[in-house]
Amino acid sequence: MKTINKIYILVIILFASIVSCDFLDVVPDNIATIDYAFRNRTEAEKYLYTCYSGRPNIGSIDGDPAMNGCDETWQRYIQLEGGWPTFLNSKIARGEQNADNPLYDWFGIRWKDIRRCNIFLENIDKVHDMTEYEKARWIAEVKFLKAYYHYVLFKLYGPIPIMDVNIPVSASVEEVQVYREPVDQVVNYITDLMLEAAADLPDASEIIEGTEAGRVDKLIALTMRAEVLLFAASPLFNGNTDYINVMDSRGVQLFPQEYNENKWKLAADACKEAIDACHAEGKALYDEVASETMNQNEIFQLQTTYRQAICDRWNKELIWGNTKNDHRYLAQYTTPRIVRLNADMLNHCMSEIAPTLKMVDKYYSSNGVPIEEDKDWQNSGWYQDRYKVRDIPSTGEEKYYVKEGEKTVYLHYNREPRFYASIGFDKGIYYGSGYYNFPSNVKYCDFLNKGHSGYQGGSGYSISGYAIKKLHHFKNVQQYSLTSTPEYFPFPILRLADLYLMYAEALNEAEGPSEDVYYYLDLVRERAGLEGVRESWQKYSSNPGKPDTKDGLRKIIQQERTIELAFEGKRFWDIRRWKQISVLNESVQGWNIMGETSEDFYNITTLSRDKLDFTVKDYLWPIKESDLLVNKNLVQNYGW
């Protein structure tokens, strides 16, 4: 009877895994099929690409929860009643995650991806018509992918099982019902495997763009390893006493309860190793100016350079780009209309992924410090009046930022270059998109009701009165009756500016303010057209000593990441690892897009209909309840 029960339980576990794609797909593929997949190099290469196929679609506005899943953006769908399509990201943003049927339930899907990697590693030695160098490279690529898929799960769920080898069909019930492993053990496994993979991965310069773009190289492995260690050193996983009671049936504590400052040093060392490797291969911050801007004002040159750091394909700043992302969809949902289009064309430029007023506030002043502590803004009353329309129309050099002769709020004047490069705002100049000759044909946004950028009835409009300028190529053309195919670019998963800021953060946490911290922080600021952090705070801030303390510099680095990496899906994860998820409970605000005059339009409107209620449980995803029934050794995340 015990044997029958054991078999019955095992069948139930296997059946649940196969039918629902939940937790672990432990039944191996047909053996003959596996043998066929590794009978020669050609077939094995196909299986290699199958291992790549599971990569998360980073940058997808409907497939990546980090895109418009927090407080950076909001969508009109959230405002409408039932019957309208809603991106899962939007449901995440308004706190609709649940344990019964989790949104973005990757707990089962990623184990399938890991299983494919294990099958590849177990069988690649059967292939004989390939060189040892190529075999070693492919093995290294798949080792990295296996580690990366574990990391994707770790970011979502925290402690996870480690599946270094596939569970055989002959496994006992006890072997099938695996446990989640403690955070430190998971991190060590991921980072060790990434470092092991890096040893046999090719240099970035060896990747052939035409046929191998997006495949893993040494720089990707080293940089991603640094990011994993940064996550592990952050408050969510380093001495997080909120999760003190999360332990399994063995009594194993899954979250480390003691804060360990050395984890920041490990992260800093890994970041520096990755930076040095990037520099050795010629990686640098993007500083090229597109030919269309060469004869234009340096203001447009600077703005366009920053935009193209994202949108210029395979440029020298990019470390890893996502080739799966649908750039057409991204351009469509972020681009505002800068000319009046006919009714058939409205949905080609919709700006439906709309920046929030909070994000607009985050950008620095033209002096490179937060607007709330800029002495010029305080003394002139600009900060207190930031949401008021300025009586004086745009004039003089302001014509490069705001349409000459037009009026807008104080908030849109005297801001840093990244603000004007990233945000489309009412009456704001919109250089590019086919219009390059200033001032004769360079366009501007008009987000008032019935304006060419604003609400015109039907679908396709910004709910906040802002648009994202940053995420589409400046060459994308807008015409009255025709739009060309948007310029392709791989969405940045990792870029050098991100790595510099990771290093600055980790080093500050490990050692406090130092010349190295300032140096890498200032490299990012210099490319953005700003003075160094110490110079800016000493000259312009009401809090000049802020960069001199660990806590003050921490706040500066966090705001710098928010600005530099805005709308790239980084803030979603940053506010979680920093344990700042309470910011998602703040009102989501924008302008009154139904206003037909500036007096009516420039009234702050709350965009979130319902009160948001993010708590400690929302730092991590819930494990689906049916998975917990299948495997009694799994323990649910806190609060779910």
C-alpha cells in the first residue's frame, strides 16, 4: 500500500507539472528526440537557440512587469471601466497581484528554461563535428543562461530551489519535492556559475553582429554577475528582519537576518572587474552626435546624444541588448503626435505609456541638483510656483526648450538636459522625428484637449499630459498620411552608465564617499551636460554637504539612477531592493487632459482611481497556491 501511494503521489506531481506548466517539468523529453537533437552540430545549434528562447522580454510594454509596472508611468486603460484591454503591467502597478492566479507567473515557466539548459549540458558532448573551442563556448553560454534564469526567479521570489541537474523519472517522491534554498546559497550558486561561464565566453568584439547579436559574451556575464551581487547586498536581501519567520519545514531560515557590509564590497569588486573588462574592450559612454544634428544648436546635440545612447543599435555603451523586444510596439505606445494626423493614423503615435507628474519632478534643475533644494528655484519662487503657468511667454534661448511665444508651467523651465531629452511636455520642443531644421520645421507638443498631441476622442492618448521622448529613435518619421517603419534598436538590458552607477552605489555603501564614487557618478553626469556632484551641490544646493556623507550620497545616487535609467525598467527593481515600495502608495498624478485651455489643462489630476495599498508582501511574488499543494516542501512568501 505504501508503494502504491508513493507512485500515486509521484504521478500527481508529474501530471500537475506537465498540464499546468507549474513548478517543475520533471518528465524528460523523449530520449530518441534528445539523441536526434545532438546528432550533429546543426541540430545542436538549434537546441542552443532553444535555450536562448526563454529569455524574459526585457523592455516589452506588455511582457515585462518592470515596464510601466511602478510609479514612472500610467496608462489610460487604468482609467476606463471594464471591457478595455489592460496590460498585466498595469495590474501590477495598481496592486492586483494574487496567489491564486499570479500575474507573470514565471515560477513554472523558468524551470522549463532551466531544464532545457541542463539537457543541453548533459548531451552536448555527443556532438563530434564541431571544434572544442566552439563546444566550450556553447557550454559557457548555456551555463550563463541557466544562472541567469535562476537570477530572474530570485529577483521575483527571493529564495528558490537550485536545479543544477534535472530530476530523473526514477526519482523518489522526496527527491521530486524540492526545497527552496536560503538567499545566500542561491546567490553563491548564480554568481559562481556566471563567473565559471565567463572564462570560456568570447570577448564582445568577437560577436558577429549580423548573425550573433544578443548572444552572451564575457562582458555580459561579468556585468550581470555584478548586478546579482548588488541585489544580494541591498536591504531586501541583506539583514531583512521583515522576513524573519520565512523558514521551511526543516526549520531553515531562508532570509539572512544579519546585515553584512562585506556584501557591498563583494558587489563593488565585481562591478569594478566588469568595468575594467568593458574598458579593455573599448566600451565607453555614448558620446556620438547624429549627423542630422551637426549643424544644430549644441542643446539639440546634447539631447539627441542622450536619446541615442538607448536607440542607436549596438552602440559602444550597450553591454547587452534584447533582440526579442518589439521596437514597433514600443515606439507606437511612447511616441506623441507632434503633427496633426488623420483619423486613420492616430494610433500610430499614442503616448499611452505616459510619464507621471512624480517622474517629471524627479529630474534635476538646470544646475544639476533636485529642484526642491536648488537655491535659484527657492529664491525665485519657481519651486513654490512649479505647477503654475508662467505669465511670461517663452523667449530668447528658451525657444530651444519651449515653443517661442507659448506659455507653460514653471516646472518645464530651467531643467537639466535629460529632462528635455526624455520628456515630451505641453508646448515643449520635439526635435527629430523627421523635423531637424530649427526653427523652421522643428515641432512641439500640444497636449491640450483637441491639440495634435492630446485627447481627440477615441483611443490613443496620454493620460497624464506627458510623453516619453527617450524610448524611440529620433529618426522615426511622422507625416500626415504616412509613417515609415520605426528604427530598430535592441532594448538595453545592461549598459555602461548603469554599471557605473551600480559601482558608485556599492562602493559608497561599502566605504562611504570617496574619489572613486564621485568619479564614476560624475562620468554619467558629465555626459548629461552637468557639473560634478560635489561642485553642483556646493554651488547650487541649499544642502551643500549632502555628497559628503554616506546617507546623503546614497540619496543622490538613488536619484541619479532614477533619472539616468528612467523608463528602462530599472526603477521597478530598484525600489524593491531598496525596500522603498511604499512610494507606490503615493497618488499618481498628471494634468487635466480634458482641458481645452491652459487654465483648465494645468490642474493636477489624480490618475489612480483606487487607493493603492502596497505592503511588505509586495516586495516579492507569491508562489501559486496550486504549486504549494503539489510540493508540500515549498513555503509561501511572506504575506501571501
